[in-house]
Amino acid sequence: MAVDFDVAIIGAGPAGSACALALQGKGFKVALIDKEAFPRDKICGDAIPGSAFKAINSLRTTWGDQMKAFAHSMDITSIAIFFSKRNVIRYTWKLFSYNSKRMDFDHFLFQLVKQETDTHVLQQKQLQQVTVIKDGCHCLFADGSSIHAAVVVGCDGAHSVVKRQLVKMEEPDTLAVTAIRAYYKGIKGLQPGCNEAHVIKEVEGYFWIFPLRDGWANVGFGLFKNKNRKDRAPLNLRALLEEITHSPAFADRFKDATVEGKVNGFSLPIWTRQRSVSGDRFLLCGDAASLIDPLQGHGIDLGMWSGVMAAEQIGRCFKTNEFSANKMKEYDRALHQKFGPELSRNYFLMRLFLRFPFLLRALSLFNFPKGIIHWLFVKLKL
């Protein structure tokens, strides 16, 4: 027998948890549903941007304080971008941020929902089918169970079932970003509080080293790929990551380092254009809405903000008892107004660097004054 809810949030990552937190106290019966059991891993760079804390703090300052005080984290105050061995741009963050393994961070948010809200939490429920009917959405799960909800929020990631089944077919993106991530222990030369990004011009990507607690580091490599180009053989990211760590630039630093756990690859659903992120009785958030910055690769903060904004839209829908696609477009407009200009600009810059890679080489020849660096980071909101 189906169980009725006002709101069914599919996916309990940062976007879904933020949406559940934002719906607390609004009088709705909410279900937060995930295909896995927490704690669970999520392949990512593990950087939690300052804007993510602002999103939670906007809901309740005590939640923001708890998020800042989270023990399984490493405070990050700066970034060093290496264009070459001799040329490095360093920038100090203005907002509080930290690195945390997503297994730990996502579990923290998930527990916050369980402890601080009356949300109905359902784990190990794999959504198989979602259907919009006259008075709501019918969600059928792989175990044969089902629920009925007035509104469904798709926070179920890059391969969202909600998006795949409810959004009309869109023209596929020509550009894709793939990445690989590994946890290392014992890397030499880690600077506590500083994330490293090394531009690898030869293969149109960048290599990162993000420090974590207890001598760990999140190490990875991201690669831009033009799907329309047939003149390049596919790259083996695992082999490329090993090649980078054994190259002259990094061999000494990784000489005594050990890999902890699996080396995992993943895709990044980056923002490429304004697209539909809602429809009759449903909204998309986070990765399901392709809310990943194309230039920097971060998306946790954007996902959490979209969860908060989805909750605001749901409140407006229930207030007027209207759940049509036209009504949901208010969410699209708000989302695009808040993030669209910045993400579109960064997408343009990403394409510019891909088309004219000599620009990156030119950047490596200049020593920029700190004032220019600060202005650039502020303008790009890096």
C-alpha cells in the first residue's frame, strides 16, 4: 500500500538534506529517500566551499555553527594554482571553508536531518519509476514498495532517475568532464590549510591535492573532453593519474605515499547552458540539475542552495495549491538569476581555455601582483 507524503525528496546527499532541513517547520509531511544506507561514500574532491555554510546558516544559525564545528574536517584558508613549477598564484579565501571526506560530511548532514527534523527517512530504496498523475507523483521502488507524494524533488545525482523519466529529451552536451579520485597517505610537502591545483596543459585538465585530517589527502585529476572530436584516442585516467604522480614534478612527494582504498572515476554534470530543472509536480536540485561550476568543478554549495530554493518554491506551490510546470518555472527563474550569470561566464572561460590553450601557457609567464590576483578571484567568485 502506498504511503502518502506532501514532499518526496529522492537522494539524501547535500542537496536533498538541505532541502529537508529547509522544509522543517513548514507543516509538510516529508520523506527523504536514498538508494544506499548511510554512511556511504561519494566520489568527489571533498572541498566544502564557503557558500555551503552560508546556505545552512540561512536556515538556522545553530545548524551553521554545527556544520562549522564538524570534527572530521580540515580547515582550508587558501588555494595555490600552479601554472608551472615556477609560477604559482596563491589566494586566501574570504569565507570559512574546509575539506572533508564526503562519507563523513554527507553523513553529518543526514544525521542533522534525522535529529533536528521530523522528516521520514527511508534508506536502501532504489527509485525505479516515477509517474506524474492527477493529484501527485507515484514513486515505485526496486523492492516493490511505492509511495505517493504531491511533489517530488530529484536530488539523485548525475544519473538522476527523476530527470531521466520526467524531463523531456534535451540536446546532449558536446563537452563532458570526467575525473578520477584517490585517497593517499604520506604525501610530502602538504601545506595544512592550502589546496593545490596544478594545471596540466598537455591534456587539458588539472591535477589536485587537497589535504585532509590525519595526513590524508584527496588526490585527483579532471579532464575536459569534447565528445565531437574523433581525432583523439580515449585516455586511461587511472594510468594518467599514476603517470602524473610518478612524473619528475611529483615523484619525490609521492615516493613514500600509499593509496588508501579504491581509485574511482566519476563524471561531472557541469553547467553548460540554462536548462529546464522543473515540470509538473517536480523539481531538480544539485547534480541532477547540472549545478557544477564548469571552471572550478565545485557543486556542493550550489546543490545545497538549490535544495533551499526548492523548499521555498514548494512553500509557494502549497500556498496557492498549484503544482503546474508553469508555477514551477518560478524555481527555474530564481535559480538561473542567482547562479546563471556566474556559471555561464565560467563556462565561456572554460571553452576559451580549451580552444586557445596558449592562453594558459601565457599565464604561466607572468608574475601577477597580489592586487590583480585578488580582483580576478573576486570577479570570478573563485
